[in-house]
Amino acid sequence: MNEKEYSKLRPCVQQSLKDSTEAAGIYCSELTGKLIESDLENLSDKNGIPVIHPNEHMWRSVFKNAIKKISSKGFLKQDLYDQIQNL
């Protein structure tokens, strides 16, 4: 729905749409997480493929430093750097 059509809706309908999309997003995120867990278990248990679970804190730290280095060399604009850091 575009902004023009959305603005024509009554405020209570706009709020209902916002609430519904937020609930749908939460549901889809939870469902995706469960599917990923199942797929990883199947890779390991049924197919014998080892699954590596990296240390998230360490990974984020190294990634943050790499992005900062790229940004400082002018290969990445500051606003994009900020968006990446907020992921």
C-alpha cells in the first residue's frame, strides 16, 4: 500500500495495520528460527555434516573492526557504516 492510500485510512485502521504487520513479523521471525534450527539439526544428525556455531561476540567484534577500517579508507559512507553497526 502506498503512502497516499494509507493516509486516507482512519487512524484506528492504520494502527490495526501496524499492529498486524508487527505481529506477522514476529511470527515469521520465530518460524524462520525454528526452521533454521531444524535444518541445522538435519545437516548434522541425518547427513553427518558438522555445523559450526561461531562465538557471536567475537565475530561481531572482528566484523566491526573490519567495517571501521573499510570506512576509514573511504570505501564506505558513514551513514551506511552506521546502519551496519545497528544490525
